[in-house]
Amino acid sequence: MKIYVYGIIDSNKQVDEPVYGLEKARVYNIPFRDIGVVASDLTGLMPDVTEDNILAHEDVVESLMENFTVLPVKFLTVFDAKENILSMMGDYYTDFKDNLNRLRNKVEFGIKVIWPAEKIKEHITSCYWKSGWKEAVSDDSPIKRFIREKFEKYKIDKEFTEKANRLVTTIDIFLGKSAAEKKLEKLKTENLLLDGVYLVEKDKQSNFKEAFEHIRSARTDLRYLFSGPWPPYNFVILPRKYCQLRDSGRADISDKVIQHQGLVGADAI
């Protein structure tokens, strides 16, 4: 029999509330010193990567976060024996404790902001030509034409990026006030203006949500995907070699979950 692991928690006590995971097996806590590993037994083969299994994994983690601080473990993390789990806990106990202390009473929110990149570039191009630069270049030789085209693209791309930076900064001014930590990626694609995650103290969740509502109402040309509260998937800091927690599988889980959520102001990304 193999053991399926869901996460590390800041308690060595058993989980009192009945929580059921993969194969509808009840989860339990494997204590190690003053923390524990929440797991369930697997009687069958290695679980398939299905939406049901992904959501079952996430349901366990979300249930645990109601009463514990949780370090989520990568989806489909399986050990052959309890002894292997305890060995792993001994190796990384200090790292786990540091993360549990840092993330206590905090949750994660995700935000994606979609903007009309094509329309914005069209507007920048129109303003660029209205400035009269084209007429200032009278020599239309092939070399001058090539240089002009390259310079046009550079100027348009530069203004596009600067406009994106200004808008992301404005959004972050409001959201960042209620956040303990954040990770922001700008322009992952031309249309995906911002892909960010914020770590928020539990008692500041309402402030964070209010800030988002303010942002949403201020710009009707933007589309938003706002998700959370999640366990702090993106804020666990562990040695690179320990990939079972570093790569928590949040992308697999959240991509499935948000299929059931709508973009604010749009039907799809």
C-alpha cells in the first residue's frame, strides 16, 4: 500500500474533522516533532491526472487551511512507506518550520488582467504618425526606409511596454497595500497584461477584495480573473532539490478550477 501526500501542516495532532481525498479515502496526519504530513492510503494504482483527482487533492488542501497553516505538496506525490516520509521530514524539518512560521494566517490570491493589446498598439501608432515624424524624413531610399521602419517598431514597442508598466504599477499600488508579499509577471503575452499572485494576511482579505473592486470599476476596457483565497502555493521557499513542494502543481490545479469561474468583464481569456 502506498501513501499519498497532500501537504505539511503546523500540527502533530490528528485531523478531527473527517476529510476525504483520492479514492475517497479518509486523510490522516503523520506527526513529526511539532508538525505533520497529511496523507491518505492508496489501495490501487497510481492515480490518473484527471479533473476529479485534481479537485479532490485541492479540496483536501482547502479543507486543511481552515484550521492549519498548510504547505501544499505537488499533485500526485506518493511515498512507498511511512518511513520514507519521516526520513524526508527529518531532512527538511527546519525549512518546513521556517515556511510555516512565515505563512501562518496568510492566504494567496491570484489576479490576471487582460487588456486590448491590438487596439492599444493601433492608438500608439496613430499618435506616432500624427506627430509628423514621417514627413520629416524626405529621403525615401531603401536604406532610409529600412531604418525608419525599424525605428517605428522600436518606438511603438517601447511606448507599449511603458504603458503596460504604468498600468501595472497603478494596479499594484492598490492591491499591494494589503499584501505581505507578491509576485508579478508583466506581459507574459501581449494580451496578458498582468499575471500576479499576492500573499495576504487573513484579517486583511476584505481590504484586498475592496481594492480589487475599486480597480475593476475604474477601467471598463480591462478584463480580470480574480481567484482565491488559496493556500500559499507560490510562496513556499524550499531548497531547489526538493521539488515535491517547490513545484506545487498549482498551475495544474488552478487551471482546472478556474474553468468553472468566469473572467470579470469577459467570457474567456
